[in-house]
Amino acid sequence: MNTIEEKNAAFRRLLEVMDELRAKCPWDKKQTFESLRANTIEETYELCDAIIKKDLNDIKKELGDVLLHIVFYSKIASETEDFDIADVCNSLCDKLIFRHPHVFGDGAAKTAGEVEQTWEQIKQKEKDGNKSVLSGVPEALPALIKSYRIQDKARNVGFDWEDRSQVWDKVKEELSEFQAEIDNQDAEKMEEEVGDLLFSMVNAARLYKINPENALEKTNRKFIRRFNYIEEQTIKAGKNLKDLTLAEMDELWNEAKRSSL
């Protein structure tokens, strides 16, 4: 692997390339925080996709694209003398050092669990840190990830089930309440109870150390593989997917399952 000197040289090269692009490329010159935002989201999702696929070469490429955006935003900010990439790096280092007193100070923590127990309290002590336990959860997070983060942060300050098996009574309660609203045909209440049911299921996943976002994405991909199999086999048979009966689709679905798709 590269030495620290080679890593420093590579990062310096990236900064110099960014300076050149910002000065000479018409497209790069016109970009702003706002214009780059959608691209940043897309690049982040592409990185997540590569991670799920466990494609290390693709992960390397997508990390580079995300890093480009960090450097790009910093370059834009430097032009108005608000901050530059050095400020970004130093701010990050200061935060990491402050949040890890067991590494850089006189704190003590021998396990990851011990670190997590004090994490939220430390963050609230930071200058410009979170004003409350849940204020650090971005409002724009997708709902499933947001639900997990909310519950995890609450857990870090002791708001959690005494025994994880207790969560199943809550799941059953929420399912029962949803079923009751189905009988009442109250659309607004049904939506509310579905939300409560999903929240309780995310809670259950968290308690059993399952990331619900990863679990659901794996199921999404499994469904896509199996449905694609149905479509492919239908085309091979010279038929139209819409003309298949549900029983015929189920048979192809089971074939896909037996093939470990």
C-alpha cells in the first residue's frame, strides 16, 4: 500500500486538479452548492450500491466520486473565504479527538458498547454540538434509516426495552391496532397505524442487531432477481407476462427459489 508521503502527494494532486478545473472548465466554473446537491446524493447512492455488491474496485471508484464532491464544495467555499479543505479536515480531526477521550484523553472504554454508552452525552458537550439527543438526526433522512437512528440514539441514553423479547408484544399490539383500523376503513388512521407497526419492526430489528435498511435492500434485490427470472422464462416461451395466470407466475417464482435466486 501507499506510504503517508504518497497519500499526501495524491491528495495534493487532487486539490491541484480541482483548482485547474474550477479555473478553466466552463461546467466546473458555474457549479454551486445547490447545483451539486443532487449529484452528491446520486454519488452517495452509487457508493452504497457498490458496497452492497461487495465490488471493491467499484467501491474505490465511487469513493473517489464522493471525495471529489467534498473537495468541490470546499473549493467553492474558499472562493468566498468562508472555509477551505484544511478547515474541513481540521474541524473533523478536532471532533474525532473530542469524541474519543478513551483514545486521546484520560477516558476509559474497552468495548464498543462502552463507547456507545457515552457517545450522545459527549456530542452534546461539543461547541456547536447537538442541543438535544435527537437533534442530530437529519430531517431529510429516508424514513427507514431515520427511524433506526432515532431509536438508536434514544437507546444510547437508556430509553430502551429491559429485555429485547419484550418488543414482540409491542409489534403484536401495533399489528392488532392496524387490523382494527382496516375494519373501520379509516384511511388516515390506517396510515398512522402502519407507521407505528413499521416503527416497531425497525425497533425489533435493532434489538436483534439487524440493520433494517440492509435487510430490506437484500429482500428488494432478491425479489428483483426472482421476478426477472419469471420475465425471462416467459419471453423464452414466446408469451407475454400479462397473459400468465397467477398460478403460472407462482410456479416460475418457485423455480427461481429452487435455483437459489
